[in-house]
Amino acid sequence: MTFPRRRSAVIVLIVVAAFAVLVLAMWFGGGWPRAEISGLPSPGMLTTLGLPVVRVVHDVCAVATVGILLAAVALAGDAGSRREITRAAGPWALAWAASAALTQILTLSDLLGLPVGEALGSGFLPTFSIEVPQGQAFLLVTLLAVVIAVATTLPVRTWGRVLLLALAIFAVLPPAYVGHSASAADHNIAVSSLMLHIAGVTLWVGGLFGLVTQLRRSQGLAQAVRRFSALALCCFVAVGVSGMVNAWIRLGSPSQVWQSRYGLLVLGKLVALVALGWFGWRHRRTTIAALETTTTVEIDATAPESTTTVETDAVAGTLPGSPPALATAGTPAGSRSFLRLATGEIGVMACAIGLAVALSRTPPPQEGAPHAQHELLGYSLPPFTPWRLLTEVRLDPIVILAVVGLGVAYLVGVRRLAGGGESWPLGRTVAALAGLLVLLYAAAGGVSAYAPAMFSMHALQYAMLGTFGPALLALGAPLAPFQEATPLVRRAANTPVAVKLTHPLVALALYAVPYLLLYVTGLFEPAQSSLAVRLVTEIVVVVTGTWFFCVALGLDPLPRAISPVVRTRMLMGALAVQAWVTLVFLAGPIQGQGWYDVLAITWVPDRVADQQAGAALGVGLAVVTIVALLVIMLVWRRGARRRLLSRDASAQATAARP
């Protein structure tokens, strides 16, 4: 009975500490108890205290779901373990859905200022769920969590698990999109930084949770910990950068860090981040080496628990979703030091989640302060001049860290290829990095600042994101380095789905469909007015464009052999797509007329002329890029013919010698 009591005590201690931090931080920040104002309705104690408590439960369930799916996708070693771990995410996803639904009800009570019973009796819940952003967000989370829970019971394969993980990460973001940061100064960057912050925290905390609960007795624990350590380092950087950006926007000035209670709570989160950074450093310095150098201790599944597994069970033995197949596997003898350190790390993470929820209930010092910005754009935008394309920037942390991360992954992959004896041309590296710089400018530079307000800048931006930048990146043969840097990419590249995606017609369709959706189905206006839709469409355009040019150029090792003639036809097909886009711009209706009318920017030129300028700038850049690639391929083919003829001539001369 000693071991179960010790196990339960550790879990209870972590839970109590997290909720204690929550209550103390809410009290310190003024989020609870709230002083009731005479004559105004009050939601009551159940909502005032219950909402943050349920929100902590909601966040924990979301983190656990994402973490277990992450373990199934990227950390587990064999297919059987991945299937078992995927099923283990189901109960957590159901709990996530239930807590999201309860959060929605309590948020309604808080919004109306009525107790829960009266709020439900008001009949406003359907309207709140469909028309109010907070209600829409938690309704979406509830539905997505239910879908994830059901899907985990199905026999999904590699791509299915990847899609489930992506869906779970996406489901974490809607509450952040409609939270306090949406009303902050420069709210686009505030919301973007908060979404990156939450996604980073979820992957970081969830990954450790999945590692401890699902792989603690796996023979591949050392490899899984090393993989997670690399991911945790990336998450640490993303969380730190995005947290600083969001705090800077919300606080307004550095003095508010120590002069306001909101700022002091931010300092508390910074202390937690530093502590977690220390845990990560200790893992890399000691525990990973210990796991890799110790032998595996085989434990009989029917034998009583030994002291070797006390720390393991103390962390995760009673947590739901632990697959029986893994529970009976061998435990590496060196895992005890890792599990001790992971226990403390999980405790700090739990307290940080409580602190974050309390911070979301604390009014920032600049809440409601006036700021010079366009109401719909979310930021101030001076009149357009060509020079301002170089001076205006939109330093979106999601964009910056994504591009920097791709660059680092590419260079790491090139280094590993070189270490394996494969020479890598310098020109490819230069081309790839140049492509990433183009993508960075298109998504965070001056053209990005003016793209929501001017169609010509939008067209130029999408030519950079969908054609020019991806073409340069494809000239750098990025798939080979990415496969070396990321095992998940290597695993996905060898699946049947990857083979189908390399079909020339499929790749060309992937290149064309985003433009069809944007300019024919009416997606253009939401992509201009909504930050979330705009980010998604930009990501889709970059990914599909890069994939198309990688297949068309054929510099990467692909699972399908494509002849040079077919590759040329693919590029000719891309020219046909751009010709169709030109026709839409010149002969079709004004794109986004409703959005531009509401935007009401006086210094923008005539919309018809601006759209015609978009055809010249955007389509012109895309056409020039594709034609340049056709010329490059022609030069490659002629060079290959010369080398072939030279080899044939040498062979004939050698054969003719007596």
C-alpha cells in the first residue's frame, strides 16, 4: 500500500499546487473576489470561481490530448505502440469536450451577469453559441474534441495520426483568437503572438506528459526523450519570444512590469519559464546521457512492483489513458533520474498553467487605452508609397519563428548530409535561404502591411508566397535536408499518400486550387478581413507552391520518377493557371468590394486600376519566375545531353584503341 499512497500523494500535490497558484494569482491580480456593484447583476460565486477552475481543467485536458497524440506521431518507435497511444488520447479528448461545453455555459453566465440557472433559463445560449465570438470559440472546441475522441477509436495510420495531431493543436487556438488580446493595441500581432504562445506551451507541456505517461517503460525511451528534447528547445524559444511580444503589447511600457499587478504576474510567468529552461538544460546535460548509457532492466509483468518503478508510477501510474501493452514493457534502469526530474518539471508546468489562467482574468494596465490604429486592420497604416514597402514591417512572431525554424532545419539537414559523406552544392543552400527570405518579407514586410488594404499589394504578396519564394526554395532541394533534420518528415515521405501527391496532375492541382478558392468561391474577402483565415490561406499557398515546384524541378529524392518532358509540361500548366488568374483580375468583378467599402481608406487608388495593377505586379512576377525555371530546366537538359554525348564519345574512343 505504500507505493499507491506515494503515487497518489504526488498527483494530489501537483493538482493542489496548481489550483493554489490559480487562486492566489487571481486574488493578487484582482480577478477574484470581484466587488459587487449595487444595482448591477452578479453571476454569483459558482461562476466567478468556477469558471477559472473549469478553464484549468479544460486546458489540462487539451494539453494531455495534444501530448498523447504527439507521442504517437513523433516520439513512439514502433507501429503497435503508436496505435495503442493514439487510442489512449480518446478519454482525454472526451474530457476536453465536456470541459469546453461547461466553460461555454459558465462564460455565458459571466457575460450576462446571471447565475448559471438563470443564464440557461434566459434562452440566450443558442444565440451566444452561434453569434458571439466567445460562444463560437468554445462550441468549435467542443465539436473538434468530440471528433478527435471518435477518431482515436478508428484504425488510423501515419497520415491520419498527423491530421489528428494538427486538428488537436488547431482546437486549442479558438479561445485565444477571441480572448483579451483581440482588443489590445495592434491586436493582429497580439492575437498572433498569443496563439503561438499557447501552441508552444501545449506542445511542450503535452509532449512531456505524453512522454511520461505513455513511454515511461518503453525500450525506446532514450530516443524518445532525445527527440522531445529538440522539440522542447524549439517550444522554449517560441514561448519566450511570443510571451515577451504579447506582454509588451498589453503592458504598453516597461515600467508597468513592476508598477502593475498584471506586470508582476507576467514576471511570475517569466520565473516559471526560466525554471523550465533549467529543467530542459538538466535533461540535456544528465538524464539523456544516463538513459543512453544504462542497460534495460526487464521487469516481469506478473511480479510485484519494485523500487525501480516507484518514481515512474508516482508521476503517471494512475493517470487515465496508459495503454496496458506499454505498462508491462521493460523499464530502462536509467529512467529513474529522468522521471524524478520530469515530476518536478510537470509540477512547475501545472503551476504555470494556473498562473496563465489567472493572468487571463486580470485586466492589463492598458486595457481600453486609446491607440492610433485602423479599427478593422488592427494597426496604423500610413498612406502608400513604394519606399514604405521597405520601411513598414509586421513583425508577426508566428511568421518569423516559422521561417527561422525552417532555415535552421535546412542547415541542420545539410550538415548531417555532409557528415554522412554526401557533398551539398553551395548554390542550393543559397537558393533555399533566399527563398526563405522572400517568404519572410512577403509575410512580415511592407507588402504584408499593405496587402489587406490594397489588392495590388495582395497580388504581389501571393506571387511571392506561392511562386517566387517556393521556386527559390525548391531550387535548394529542401526535402532531402528536412528529412535528415526531422524523422517525422522522413517517415511521411515514404507513405502511400506521398506517392499520390507526387503525381504531376495532383501537384499541379494543389498549385491551382488555392487561387480558385480565393478568387471564385468568395474566400478572398474573409482572407482579407480575418487574421485566422489569412494565416491559413498564406500557409496553404506556401506549402502547395513549394510542393509543386519541388515535384516539377525534381531535385529532391521523390518516390515517383517523372520525365523531363512531363516536368516541362507541369511548368507550362502553371503558366496556364497564371493566365487564368490574369483573366479573372482583368475581366472579372472587383475582388473584395464589400471589404474595401467597409475599410474606407481614402488614399487607396481607384479599385479597378488597383486590381489591374495587381495583374501586372502579381501575375507578372509569377510568370517571370516560371519562365526562368523553364529556361533553367532547358539549360540542365542541354548540359545533361552534352555530358552523355561526351561519355559516349569517350567510350567509343576507348573501344577503338588496339
